[in-house]
Amino acid sequence: MKRVSILKGLTLLFLVITVSFFFINYKVLTNECIWVYDKGSLLGMETMSVVNRGFIHTIIDDMIHEFELDESEKIYFRLDSRIRTLNPVEIADGIINFKMPYNLSVSTDKQSFKPLKYFVIPVFMPKNYYKVESILRELEGVEFSAKHYYIADSFWWYLSFWINDSKIDLAINIKKNGWLDGYEITVTKNNVSEKLNLVWSGKKEVVYTPEAIKERVNKIVAIGLIIATAILGGLWLRARSHHRLSINDLQEALYIAKKRIEMHGETYSRVWKISCIGSAVIGLLAGYGTVVTESDISAVFILVYGVLIVIALLTIGAWMSNLRKLAKFKSGEIFIGSSSIVPMIILVIAWFMGLLISASILSPENLSSTIIITIATGSIFSVLTFIMIKLINPEKEIDIVNRKIMEAIEKLKENHSSKKNSLMEDSTKLI
């Protein structure tokens, strides 16, 4: 009882502290900093490809010269000021005119930096990019499209516009926490094209603003308080409900589990089979959707769907196994739920196969090579899936659990009988 009281007191204390912390720091926790980079932040870029015609002069030549790419393939951009404005209109204009509203300098050795005068590209981006995106869509004379990748946590902006007699095509890849991952510019003049493609070199040194540091610290503290309160609450509830079941209570709990499995086991197996078939169909469609849309939203969808299916099957299995009562009694043996992971695995395999099949169909020029890979991969996955289903399925689980329940009941009866006989012998000796 003393342990229960201590855990209860600590849980209530941390709950009060957590609620008070959220109340006091509500604005900091709910309002995300739009600009997080301070002076001194550095980002490394390197040349992926360059197409530079010597007989025609374009802004590619000027950009190569100012970025010192004629001296080194690897360069470092350093932020020399905070952003001067967060107005999305001015930021959009800065992207088009190569004049972002902050100061940048460039270096090839991270030692001596030269300020950029003409081409201040979006090396660092504020987090109001959705507003900037809406402005770019509305700019006259600019063709714009965007693709967002939720797993990679980045987005691509594609822009096409004219500057004097040159057509500019930009492809900008920005991580959603606000830094440049890729920058490709193609300039077409007099039917001749030049291109510069820069990608992140893997080097990033961030200096955060005081506001961003305060926000980060507060969020870490908030997460820590929530986790601590949840752990203490769980320990308190566990200690509160912890009591040793009598033999009769255990027998009753085992009989309840046996009855539920007999009544609902077949339904559970049917739901599991439907989930497996549904996972295969949804996975293939999601793979097709990923290829067609060139977006990972389909992957996010199947991830959520797969987790929900697993949780649903685990919940049903735990209820049938009477896990609430039998959690402390052979919980690893008397539990139906191991097979719940199978639909998730089928979902992932089907999604991957959907990617291969769709890529083969939509790229007929590579059909001869990709179709062999697709058939071989499909055959291997089909055999492995068949073996997995044979080894891990609800019918097998139910048979094992039923046998374990009966063994446990018989053992309890034997223990009860031996104790009863022992008591009778003791009472006979006393007489």
C-alpha cells in the first residue's frame, strides 16, 4: 500500500507540473518559429552536374564564377545576417530574382568567405513555405508546380520563367525544416541550354536563433514531462491492480479465455484472412499510386492502414485471450496475436511489387529488363509469403493456445488437489 501511495502522489505531482507547464508556455509550444537560423549557419553544396557551353554566355557562367565553382566542386554557403523580412511576397520575388532577403557568403575551404552580390539563392528557407508557394502559383509569367514528400520531409518546387531573352527552369528541393537539399537551374538562350545542378554535400552547421532554442528546449521539457507522467501513471495503475489471483480465479479466467476463443476464433481467422487479402490489394494500388503521382502520400497511407490493422487484430486477440486477467499468468503462452503482423508484412511486400509492376508498365523502354526482375522478385516473395502464412496463422495459434489453456487448467487442478490432500494429512496427524 505504501508503494501505491507513493506512485499515486508522484503521478499527481507530475500531472500538476505538466498541466502548469503547458499553461504557462502555451504560446511557445503552439506557435512554431518561422525562422530558426542565425548568423554563422553553414551549408555545404557540391556540383552534381554542369553543362556549360563555351560559345554562349548565360547567367550559368556568372553563377559558376560567383560561387567559385570554377575553382572547386564543393562549396560552403554561410549565412551572414538574419532574414530581413518574412513577407511571402518578398521571399517569392527573391527566389525568382536570385535575391533572397538575407546576406550569404561563399567559400571553397570554409576559411575565407566572399559575400555574394548577384546570386543569393534560397540556401535557407523560412517555414512559411506554404504561403510562399501560394504566391509563386499566382505570379504572372511564372509556371509553377510543387511536389511534397512526407516521408523524406521535403518538397520540390518547379519554376519556369523568362529573364530578358533567356528561359529559366528551376528545380528546388528544400527540406521542411528550412534548408536547401538540391538546386538545379537550366538556362535556354538561342535554343542552346546550359545547366547547373547543386546538391547538399552532407555538411551542415546550424546556429539557431534564441527564439528557436527556447522553443526547442520547451518542447523537449514538455515531451519529457508527458513521458514521465505516463510512466508513473502506468506504474501506479499496475501497482494498484496488482493482486495475486486465487486458484479458483485463475481457473475462471482460463475458462473465459477458452470460451471466447471457441466462440470467436473462427471469426477472428476470417477477419485475419480478409485483412491479408485487403493488404495485398491495397499494397498493389498504393505502389501504383506512388509511381503515378511521384509522391509518397500512398506510402504514408499504407503505413497508417497497416498499423491500424495490427492494432485491431492485437486488441481482438488480447480480448479473446482474456489478457487483462491472465497478464501475469503465462502471458507469453496464452495469447493470440502473433499472426497480427502478417497483414502488415503482406502490405509492404505488395506495395513494393506494385512499384515494380507499375514502373515496368509505365516505362516500356525498359520493359524487357524490368519484367524479368519483377517476375523473379514476385516469385521469391510469393514463396516466402506462402511459407510465412503456413507457419504463422490464427488457426495454428488457436490450437496451441487451447492446448496451453487445458494444460494450465489441469495443472491448477493437480496443485489444488495436492494442497487439499496435504491439508487433510496435516489435520489427521493433529488428531
